[in-house]
Amino acid sequence: MRSVTPVCGIGLGALVIVGGTPSLVGAASGLNLFPDPAHVLLNLAIFLALVWPTKRLLLDPLLRVLEAREQRTVGTLERAEALLREAAKTRERFESRLAGVHAEAEARRSEILGEGEAQAREALQAARDEAARSIGAVRETISSELVQARQALRADAAALANEVAARILGRAL
């Protein structure tokens, strides 16, 4: 005996409900171009009777689920796009602030370098002035010591000349 697959079983069950039997279907001796109006009306009545419950119990909930999914997807995409726009605005604000801070830092750096150069020039000038004063003081000291050394040499030269002359003459002068 052959086993009946579930699809065939459903098909056979539908034929029995419609009013046909498997033996009658298989026993058809010729091609029937015009179906039996009773079968057509019975099939139409079953179809119309199942349309409303199928729509109410299967199609409407499925459409609601699909609509909710689409709304969540669209809503999520819109929120993502809004977040991307907000992130871009935040990045632009950050970059403009960063550029401002860089410009301010560069100005401050230039100012500090200018102050440092001015202080270096002042320190260099102070060192030059101090060196000039020291050189002047050393020159004055050398000049006064030179004058004293000349005077001492003149006095020593006069004393030595007297001594040499006294020795040469053999008497004291």
C-alpha cells in the first residue's frame, strides 16, 4: 500500500470537503470543459467563508507586524541619520574651536617669543653695559697704576742714576 504525503492528504481532504471522492476523480472518463455548477458554488462559498477569518486572523496581524518592523527600521534609520548630522555639527564646532585655540596658542607663543627676545636683548645690553663699565673701571685702574708705575720708575730711575753716577765718580752726590 502506498503512503499518502501530507500535501496529497490535504488535497484529498479538500476534495472530500468539496464533495468529490478520490474514486470519482480518478474515474472521470473524459475531459470536462464545463465544471459542475454545484461544485463551483460550493468552492466559492468555502472560499468566501474563509476570506474574512484568514484576513482577520492571519493577514491583518502579519501586516501590522510588517508595518511595525518597517516603522522601527525607518525610525532607527532616521535617528541614525539625525545622530550623524548632530555628530557632524559637533565635529564642525569642535574643529572650529580647535582652530581658534590653535590660533590663540600661536599668538600667545609669538607673544612669549617676542617677550623672550626682548628680555634676551635687554640682558645682552645690560651685560654689554656692565662689560663696558668693567672695562672702563679696569682701564682707569690700569691708567692710574700706569701713572703710579711711571712715577715710581722715574723716581727709581733718578735714584739709580744718582747711584750709578756716585759709583762712577766714587763719591756721593
